[in-house]
Amino acid sequence: ELPHRRLQAVNEKAGEQALRIIAQERSFAAVERAKYEQEQFYRASELLNQALTVEEVHATTFAAVGAMAPYDLAVITRFDDHSRRHQILAVHLSERAREDRSWRLAAEQLEGASFDECASLVCSAVKNRHHMPATGEFKDSSTPVFDARIKLDKARSLLVLPLVRGDRVLGTFVVASSRPAASSPDSSSTWRSA
């Protein structure tokens, strides 16, 4: 009986130590991931500080986001609080998406478009000051992202982030991908402040 108790005690201690090691590895991985994201934001802010034109700011933003969360389509919108209209300011397709007719068509429809308040994910993100959809998954392509005219048939993941400054919502940043779970709403809190 005594050797059995000793063996059980040794096994319990080994199990406890294994759990501590696993917890430390998870913490280390989380710190490394946060460090990488922080480095990406730092590099992006350096590049943004060097940008001289609005187009350079847009291009730098798209490149920085693409380094953190690969996408097929990225869009920056502006919301005019007085007219209650949304305007597409910039559209960017990844190299892979440029080869796909459906993504190119969506980008062409978005270029320079504007739309009124409606039942879309962009309008909901602005109204609620919260990313849409809640999970980042885009399971129903009939759901309007911008307005009912523009379809994102190839999108399987989507994130619409409100761009907030102080108490005003300035617009949104939208990323869409044909890959499920390409964008994580978990990191949206760092993107919400403009």
C-alpha cells in the first residue's frame, strides 16, 4: 500500500507540473502574439506618419491590415452624420482576389459608391458602435454588407469595424475573405479607436 501511495503522489505532482508547463507555454504564446501585433501596429504607425497623401494613407492602412489579417477585399467608408449617408472612400483587392471575377465585380461596384442609412452590416456597425457580424463569420451572402445592390458572394468571413473618434463614428473599415475565420473580432477593440 505504501509504494502505491508514493506512486500516486509522484503522479499527482508530475501532473501538476505538466499543467504548469502547459499554462506557461500558453502564456508565452499569447505574449509572443501580442508582441507581433504590437510590432505590426508600430510599423504601420511609422508608415502612416510618412504618408503625404490620402491615397498613401489608404495604401499603408491596407498593407498593415493585410499583414495582420489576410483578406480578399478591404474597404474604408466614411459616414456623414448630417446627411446620414455612407460613402466608399477606398477599395483594395488582394492579388489573389484580383484574379477572381466575383471579387473584381464587387470592387468595381464599390468604387466611389454611396448609400443612405439602411439595413446593412455597415449601417449597423455605425449605429451600434460595434463590430459586425459578432462572430466574424459570413454565412449568408444575401445579407447586405453595404447596401442591397452590392453582393459579396465569395465572402465566408467578414469584419465591419466602426471607426470611432471621441463620440463620433467617422465610418467603417471592412475586411472580407473567402476563407472562413480569416478575421477575428477578438482583436477589433484595438482597431476601433481611430
